[in-house]
Amino acid sequence: MGSATHPIFPFYYPPTYHPKQEAHVCISAHSQGSFGALSIP
């Protein structure tokens, strides 16, 4: 499930996510610390 490009956060990246949503999620992921860096391909 989730985006194949972001297997670490399948729950953050549903198959139908939008670009704007992705940006919001990226910011949220960064707030998680080192895990934020892992969310960036």
C-alpha cells in the first residue's frame, strides 16, 4: 500500500495523494527528526 517511492511511510503517502498534500506531509515528516530525511527520495 502507499506510494512505491515512499515505502517507509505507506500511511503518509496513499496512492491518491495530491502534490499539495505531499508538501504538507513532507513538512510533517521533517518534524519527526531523522525520519523526515528518509521520507525524501
